[in-house]
Amino acid sequence: MKRKLVGLFILMFVFSPRAIVAQAAGNSNESGSQERLRDLETKLGVALQELADTQAQLKTLTSQVKQLQDQATPIPASNLQPQASSTQQSGQVGVKGDVLGVNPPPAPTEEGFIKRIIDPGLGGDQRNNTLSLRPELFVQARYSTLPGDGATIDDFKSNFRVSRAEMHWSGLIAPKFGAGFEIQYQPANDGSPTQLINDAYLQYYPFDHATITGGQFKLPFGFDTQQSSADRESPERAMIVEYFFPGQRDRGVLLQGDLDFLSGSSSSSFQYFAGVFNGNRLWSDNNRQVNYDFRLRKRFDSIHLAVGVSGQVGHQLLPPGVSGTDDQNAIGVDLQYAFRRFGFRTELVAGNMPSTAFSLTPIFFAAFVPGRHSAGGAAVATYALTFRDNIYVRFDQVNSDPQTDLTDQAVNFGYFRVLTRSERLGFDYQWKNHVSYNNNAVNTRFQVTWDAKF
């Protein structure tokens, strides 16, 4: 009887409403968990499939990018930076090129060719340039051979040589002040350490369109005197320029500026220069007198033309025991023109025959006579075959050579190729009727020149 009662109580508990509800809830929880598990497994499968698809797409895109990179020309990092101002002191290196020429430059353009012909940044200042501890460098290696008619071993060097090697710093040193400093290798190699310094000057910018420069720097006379050796087509400057302005520099004070602040097309792209200098071709100056130089230049950008006029009024040394006028006056005109692939430049200079050569102490020319005049000029025509490949021809003449009193003439034929943004290789053949003197190293017929600025 007791066992029957215990069984009855167990049956009542099992089949009671609370027990039935609890059992139903347990069954329901088990069913929900299974359903949730199945749902999560489904989502996981979808996610894994999407991940596999993404990985496959990423692999395809990576392969395509690599193929395009292999085919495309890399863009130099310097192209991504703001370009340096073209208003730099003449003869100084401008925009820095690729690191050691590793990256090939973008193809030269017609615009770049025209700028090289008429506006390579002559006679600028440092107001827009940042001074860097890293110097700008220029190296020019040359091989010369085949001496010209009448040349002796003292008049030419038929060998390999470093014709130019320079280190340059320039830029702003304060909001209204700039500076430039340049040293060169060649005088040290020749045993003339006094000539190591090419440029050493300070600049003050009183307002936006005027600059005052003091120190040693390039003379503001003509185009050829100021043009950089890295931009010039022919190996050396015109003979008349080398006689009147050897070394291209002097010591003094210069006021320069432009008239762009005035309204009207006649005042735009107009530059002026006026300065006071030691004179006597820099190193042999000891006459205690000064020279006055000026230059005016106007660019007509719409027709790619530029014209300039330069003047000098001053005095020079006379040989011992010689009397007469010691005037050192000169006048010059220059013109630059470009049309598509064709460029043309010419410059004429005339004045009192120079009395001294470029030297530390006075060395007088053999044919110098007080009051006599020398004159000359050069004209160069150049054509861009591909804007990277250029050919040129130049005619150069001096009347009344101060060393020989003869008329010297030279014709140059040449070709140069822009290798990288920093390097150029050129070949030049010259015919010359007489030897020229005074810092003119070109008394050979054939020269190969490789230069780089970086």
C-alpha cells in the first residue's frame, strides 16, 4: 500500500502543470540553441566565402598594379614638390634634379626649351629660395684634342680634365635678407687659392620688387656674362666677353628690380640693374677708382623674345711708362628669340680695348694701345631635334684682339643630349683662324663635355 502511494505522488509531480511547463521550457531552450547554432554556422560560411573572394580579388589587383608599375616611368620625387623660383642669382644651380640621376627625367617640352633660350633665370635674387645645409654642386668633365692653327702647348690642353667644379649655397637667412656663397676647384688646382671664392654676397629686400646686393658676384652686363655654364650650348663664352669680363665677376654694390608692380604691358617683364664695382677685371684692381655698370632687359613673352642693353663707364690700368686715356667704357646689346623648336641668341659688345688679362697681378696685353677700341660678338642658332637632343651652330668674332691686334673668328658646330634632369653630354667641333687668350680654354678643335648639377 505504501509503495502505491509513493508511486502516485511521483506521477502527480511529473504530470503536474509546473512540471509540464518546465519540461516544455527545457525542450524549447534546446530547440532555440540548435536553431541559433545553425544560423551562426550559416553566417560563418557566408563570411568565409566573402573573405576568400576578397583575397582572390586582392591578389588580382596586386598583380595588375605590379604590371603597370613595370611598364610606367617612375615620377621623380622632385616633381611632387613646388618648383624653385627662377629668380636665382645668375650662374647658380636652380631646381635640384634626381638623386645621382637614378630616375630618368620627364621628356623635355617646348615650354622648357623656350625658357632655356630666353629666360633661364638670369639676374635674380634669393628671396624665394630656402637656404639648405646641403650645397648645390656643379661638375664639368671635359676631353679636348686637336689643337687649333697656331696653338702651342701653352694655349691648349689635349687631355682629360675637370674644367669646372663648384659648390654653392644660397637662400634666405632672414625674412628680408638673403646670401650666396660659392667656391670653385680650378684655381686650387692651378695654385691660385686667392681665386677659390666665386660668389660671396649678401642681399637686402626693401620691398617686393627691389633687391640690394653687396659683395662679389656676377656682373650685370649682357646675357653671355651671366649665363650658367650648365645652360650654355657652346663649351665657353664668346671671345669678346672673355676679354672684357674674364671671370664674369666683380666686387661692389648692385640695385636691381623689376617694374611688375606697375600696370600696363610695357612695364611687365622689365628688369633693371645699376651698380658700382671695383673694375680692372676683378683680381688686378689697384687703380683706386670704380666702374659704373647698368643693364636694362625686357621680355616679350607672347612672342618669345627678349632684348637687353648694357653699359659700363670706368677706368683701367695703363702699362708702366704709357700715357693716354685710361677709359674702360663699354656698351653691349643682346637679343634672344625662340619659336617652337628653334632658338636664336646674339650679343654685340664694343668699348675701350682691355689693358689687362685675368690675373692676380696686372699682366698687360701686348697689343694694347690707350684709346684704341675692341669690338666683337657672337650669334648662336640651336634646334631641338627631340627637346632632349639639340644641335647648334655658333659664329664668334673679335676685332682688334688686345693681345695680337688681329681679327679672331671661330665657328662651332655641336650636339648635346640631356641625359637626366641633372646631366648633359655634349660634342663640339670648332674652326678658329687665330688663338685667343685670357681665360679662354677653347683653342682646340674637338671637345667632349659631360656636366652635372645636383
